[in-house]
Amino acid sequence: MSGIARRRFLIGSAALAGGATIVACAAPERESQVQSFVLQPELSLPGQELWFATTCAHSACGNSVVVRTIDGRAKKVEGNPAFPVNQGKLNVRSQAGVQSLYHPDRLSVPKRRRGLRGANEFEDLEWPAGLDLLSEKMSEARSVVVITGPMSGTRARIARDFATAFGGEHVVYETVESTVWRKTVQDGLGARRLPYLDIANAHSILSFGADFLSTWLSPTQYGVGYGEFRQGHGERGRLIQVEPRMSLTGANADSWVYVHPGQEGVLALSIAQVIAAEGLAPPDNWFGVVSEIGGLEALNAYAPDLVSERTGVPVERIQAIAREFASHQPGFAIAGGPALASTNGLDNGLAAMLLNHMVGSLGQPGGLLPNPDLRSTVTPPTEPTSFADLAGRGNTWLEGEPPDVAIVFEADPVYGMPEATRFADALGKIPFVVGIGTIMSETLGHADLVLPSTHAFEEWGDYVPDPAPRQHVVGLQQPVVTPSISGRSFGDILLTLWHDLRPNLAPPWDTMRDAVRANAAEVFRGGDFEERWVELLKNGGGWNDDWAPEFTRTPNWHINLLAEPAFSDNGVEYPLHLIPFEGVALGGGDETANPWLQATPDPISTATWTTWVEMNPTTAAALNVSRGDVVRIETAHGEFEAGVYISPAAAPGILGVPIGQGHSFGGRWREDRGSNVLASLAPLTVAGAGGLAWAATRARVRPTGDYRQLPTIEVLPNARNDVEEVIVQVTNGNGDHHK
Amino acid sequence: MSSSANEAAARASAVSEMGRTIPTDAEVPHSEGVRWGMVVDLDRCTGCQACVVACQAENNIALNEEQRVLERRAKTWIRIERYWEGEFPNAKARFIPVLCQHCGNAPCETVCPVWATYHNREGLNVQVYNRCIGTRFCANGCPYSVRYFNFWNPEWPEPMNNQLNPDVTVRTKGIIEKCTFCVQRINRAHVTAGTEGREIRPGEVQPACAQSCPTSALVFADLNNPESYPAQLAEAEADRSYTLLEHFGTDPGVIYLKKVDPHAEIHEDEHAHAGAHA
């Protein structure tokens, strides 16, 4: 081992295993041998269950979990009841963590590229050889870029400082961005951190496209609040969802309101105009704010009768929304999903924030509440890089100024960036790309060196949930099982390289465990730290109340700035709107390798394992297609195939397509399945925020003449062989479906 | 006695004999007077599927690969049924988690020729896998379609088998399986409580679905205990309370609370032509 000190490598490996020795490519040796009961592996008592609190930091869900282990194997993941974010509850993706831990196609050894980039031709390496190769390339590099998924805490601190030490920068890539919402709350509320949604105490929620019960930001946290919102207090909360495609949250709304894509801001201002004109909220709440951002005259230009046609919402419906929202306070308005993914998405979001100012619930129970600022010793959740920023970097690399080395970890921009950005080509310009992960992805498939990382349940880390639950929270992550493969954690790999190549700039920690402990000692001071450390590990982290700055009373916006949405086409050649969406199980596609999640029915269509397109019956009739017909969806920037799902909730002219499928890498359950809708999107950006305007692409549909039965859970009447019919009406409307 | 009367008597005698041979679980730890049950509040349920995956993880349910879904042979001990009401722009989706109802008068129990399914002393509809011979009479008799037949042996490619729950039997080809209310957790709670010389405490045991449910739409407890939260909930929300297909007289142990729809009156006209789909 020339480049990397062998002793340091072994130190890192041992720390990963919590002190136990690990071996490569197999179950830990001691666990596969007949042993005396007095010589059992550490913490492994035959038949005895052990529970470890940890954080599923990799899935960015912010949930803390307790993992049930028996005989050194993880068996079940439960929510950590002590943790203030998820309060003992879990979503589907967190539940599936054990399946990604024991995935048969997990990367188990380092791999070096043999063929062309993206050709999926690799040869296996020993770890020392892999690290030596990386060390050699890093020692020659003048600049480096570290591309990761969203991360926080010690891991983010190491990634950022490591990149800086090597003359580069840390880029955070989210497949479906939160950047526009972050900018919205900065400009609209003056909030430096994402606000807390006091759903449990709200009497009304007006959501412009935010699918907060499914995938938006922190759905488990929001789900806990939603249960209380509905049946937890005296007045049952009212939910109004405004969006062009019915999301899971929309399916649960008391009022689901269709709006033309990109017109959410116009509708929000129209609701504001009704509130002002009808005196539905005290003028003290809103007169000053409205005056500062354009005045009543500007607002009156959005009277319902003036914008009804533009938004697609009847005048009476706009008035009804305003009355329902304003008369059931406290409550709040939020924006997400397609509302923020239009070219005018930031304006749409800021128009929605105006409603919060008007009803006066900002900072009040049942409204949006500010989250505490982070203490200086904690690395805040790293700000995601916007689509425009990353696409711009890609262009720079294409033009001949790429960094020398790219380190990619748990980010898949080759999959998620529209093909029109040529991001795969841009990555190809970087002389040496190393990918670190648990399973192959499109981006790792373009790497020169692939290093297997440990799973979240096999490594140390910490996590700062964002949005926080009105408290200062640090979740701790600890190994709950001994690694069964020879993976190393992302943080340990960086620390090893750092100490070896830039010892003068390296932090004082040899391993991630040391780093996490040191960070915890800084954050949770006082008393005997050893006792405190054990307590922190036992609880899954630490949290306490902290000071939170108030929201600003003056939005950084003007009504006259509300722009018309732009689309990829004028609507003649491509007459339909393409609305991609994240499914509750597959999200942005990073969990697609997991068979539990593949088989989890989409709540709206009940479809599994494939890519479908939700289509209104009239749209389908005009195209002469039926359920299960395979159609080719064409945009000005690409095309893909999907099976038709006729949905009575789909709006005419809207094509709802799930994100997540269409991979060429990632194992038996992920590869060559469905289509990647993201690849065909137009590279349009959200003005002022830089996010990808993923709801701004127009499309056309061509039948292929093929038919494939949709793998749905719903069983349709007359479903015999290939004959399936559309459900349009199945209940008597009182919810008593089987009575 | 006429020959037909003799024949009837003989049949009755045989049934009586068979009745005496019905196995009991007298030796299994149990609490007298308990009826485990669940209240499902559809006003809280969002259809998020967390319960579905939690159940699969806890109960070693075979992977539902695409082909199984296409064949309508996917196994989901709890599933979220989605029903549509109305059409765009007034379409509404309704979600109902459907699991074994653990009926007091279970149609599945009476048709099993080998007593692989029976009612235990705590109100559970129990499936004994190593008695089942796969007639599928029970699945045909179940009006809720919550009994699943194993057409194949389950497979978990190594090392995925590491995740299997050692408390739950892996079912082989040729037998029926279904929701047990996570009986392994109940039994474990009995052992723990017995060791400590007490009864199971309210809330001490939860099936995996209820434990994971973010909105607490699923709550589990002894329905016979008037102090239990589900019993109180069902009482307090009596106007929203119903059971699935209650006219069949199956006496389900799962009580549903209707979703509240403040705008139901708006679409009454549309519902007037409602039809029912199986």
C-alpha cells in the first residue's frame, strides 16, 4: 500500500465496525464459524433482540429510527418514539432501509472502469489498490469537485472542508429541488431556515401543489401533524389543495382545485383580493403589507372575475376558497410541487406567502412558525445547489475548464438532469471521476473508480433535520450491525485521503466516529460527556428548545413582479402539459433498486414497478388510447414510453408521469424498467431561484400500437385477460363503500 | 327413525365428533375476556402505504415482483384500497386500509376441513400454517379478500434473507396466509407480562402497521376493555363508526370511522348515479 498508510486504513475499518474486525466480501468471519457461547461477537446474544437508535440520514427523510437486531442482523426498522421529528412513526422509505442494507446487488468491492464511460464495464479491485488509485489522482489534482446528495452535520462539514482543502467545492444535488421553497421563505418571510408547519394546531391549510403527505420535505413529520389536524382537536382542520395534477395530498383534501400550470400565483393573489375586498381578515393584518408590495390597486387587478379564465378556476370557487381559508383560522398557505416548478415558481410561492401575512397566522400557533437558528458549532444542512448553478458548471466543464477530479456520493445527476443539459458529457470531461455508493447508479456508471460505501445502518454520522420541529435537533447515527461487505463510509474515505495527502490541513479526527463524538461534545456541553454520549446514542440524538428569530413583516417582493409562466413550446406542436411527480415510495428515483418500494402501489393509480401516464378519459379518447396502451410521449427535448392509466382525477390536457424509473444501472429490480421522464424535460429554470422548472415542459402523445397490462393492485370489473375498464364511480359518496 | 333421519343423525354426530376435535389453544398464554381489535379512522388515513411496507417487513411476506402483481397474486396482508368518487374536476379519492377483519363469526373458519384456521381466545382469527392443506375454501369464503394463497415458494436472494423476522414462519407453497395482527408481538408481550406477573398493559403491544402509521389512523387494543383508547374512540365516534360488509353478520374486529367530507353535499347529484364495483 503506497499512497495510503495501511495502519490508517485498518483504523478506519475497525471503527466502522464499532470495534469488531471485518473481512472483505462476506459475512463477518466470526459470525460464520461455530463459536463457543462465551466467545460471541460483540453484542450478539443468540436469540436475543437488541434495539439501536440511529438515523436514516441517507434517505434525507429526517427520521430517527430504532433498528431491531437479532444475532447481529437488522430485522426491522421502527420510528424512534423519542425523536421530535417523526415521534415514533415512519414512512415507506424508512421502513425499507433493511432491504437496501441486505440488497443482493449491493456494491461489495471497489471497481475500476475498463471500457468506455457509461458502458458498465468494470474490473474488481482490492481496497488498498482502489484507495491508492484515488490517492494518486488526488495528489496530482489542482481542483476537485465533491458532488453529494443533501447532507448535514459532521458529514457535510467534512465534505465542504475537504473540497476546500483540495482547491474545490462541495456541490449538493437534489433530484427534486427544495431550492425554490428555500428562496420563497427567505424572500417572503425573512426566514433563514425552513419554517415549521404547525399542522396539528391549524384549522385550515391552503396548499399550492405541496405534496406534504407524500414526499415534500418531511412527510412523516407532517403526517403526525395531519392526524391531529383532522381529528385531534375540537375543530376539524380543512385542507384545500390547488394543483394541476392530483397529488396524494390533493386526494386527501376537502377541496381539490385544478389550476392551469403556472397560474398558482395568480390564483393566490385572487384569493388575497377576495380576502381584502370582503374584509375576511382584519385590515391591521394586511393593509400595511399589501401597501408595501403594490397596494390594493395592484391587488384588484386579480379580482376573481378578471383571472378566472386565466387560472381555470371559476369565480365562485375562488371566492369560496378565500372564505373557507380565512374563516378557519389559524391556518397557513404553503407552496411546492408544480407551483414552484414553473418558470415563475418563485413568484407563485411569494404570492402564497402573502396570504400568510394577510390572515395573521405567521408565528402563531396553527400557522407557520420560525425554526431556531443553528448553533455555530453545528454545520447547518448544506444549501442545495440549484439546477441553474449545476447546469452552468456543466457548461463550464464542457467548454474546457473541468476540475481534475470529481467525487460523487449518493447523488445521481446523470439520471436527474435533463438530457438537454448534456450533464453526462460534462462529467465525461472531468479526467477522473470516483463514485461512492451502496449500489450502482447512472452517475456511478460513468465513474472511473467506484468505491462501495457502508450503509446508513453500518456507519457513524449525525444529522440536522431540515425543516426542524421547532427545536434545535441533532440526530445521531451509529452502526447497528457489523458490515457484511468491505464498504467504507464516505466520511472515512475523505478523512483517510485528507490525512494522507494534506496532513497540515486535516482535521484532528482519524475516523467519522471521532468526528461525530467531537461534534457532539461541542454541541452538547456540560457534565460528564461520556455519560452524555451514551445517553445521546441511546436516544438517537439530542434536542432542546432554542431561540428562533421572528419572521419579517415585509416580503421582499412586489405584486407587479408576478410573471406569466413560460413553457417549452407555444402549445401548437406540443399541446399537452407534462407534469412529472414523485411517488410516495420511489421519490426521485434513488430508492428504485428496492423491491419493497417498487412493489408499493402508487396511492392514486395503485400501479407498481413501471412508468405510467395519468390521462383524463377525454384526452385518452381524443388520442384513441385506452388503459394499458403504450404511448410515446414526445417533448422538444426527448421522448419516452409509458403505459396509459385513465384517471378520473386527471385534468384534460395534463399528463402526470411518475419520476423514478428508467435506469440502466442499479441491480435486478431497478435496471431496464420503465422510463425516465426527467431526461426529456426542457432545461428551463425558475426565475430568481434557479431551480429546474420541471412543470414547464409541453408534450405530445403518439400511440405505439403496443399494449402492456398495467401492474396495478386495483382489480377492475370485467378484468379478464386483457380486457380492463375504467373505474369512474364506485361508492355512494358517504364513504361507506362496503355497507 | 327413517333412513333419512338416521342419515341426518349420523351427519350431526359426525359434526359433533369433529367439533370435539377442534384444537384449542388452552395451553397458549392468553388473557381471559380479551378481544384484540383495531379502529381505522379514515379521516386520518392518507393512503401513504407506510402500513403496507411495515407489514411486509415484519411478517416475512414474499417479494411482490411485477409478474405477481400482473397475475393478481401479490400478497399484501394489509392493502390500501383506493376508490374514486366523481369525475374531474370534482373527482375524489377515498382510501381504505383493508386487512383481515378477525371476524367474530368468520366465514373462513367454518369451511376449513382441517381447522387450519380457527378463532382463538383473544378474538384472533388464527391461521396454522402446518395444518393448512391449501384447499383455498377459506379464501373463497372470505368476503374481504384478505387471504392469500402461496402459489410459489417465497424467495429472498441472499443476503436479503438476513432481514427475515425469526419470530414469523416463512410460508411455503400450497398454503394460505393472512394478517395475524402480528400475533408474534402479542405472544411476546404475553411472555414478558407473564414473567413480570401482570397482564399486558394498554398500548404495550401494537401490530407493525399501527406502529408505523404516521397519522395514527390505525389504533390497536383490546376492544372489550372499555378503558382502551380504540374502544373509547369507537364509542365517541359512533356516528362515524361502521364495519365492512356488516350485513353479512361476520362481526368484524376491525371498526372503521368514516372520512368526514364537509363538501359532500356539493356533489350529491353526481353521486346519484353511483354504481358499485366489486
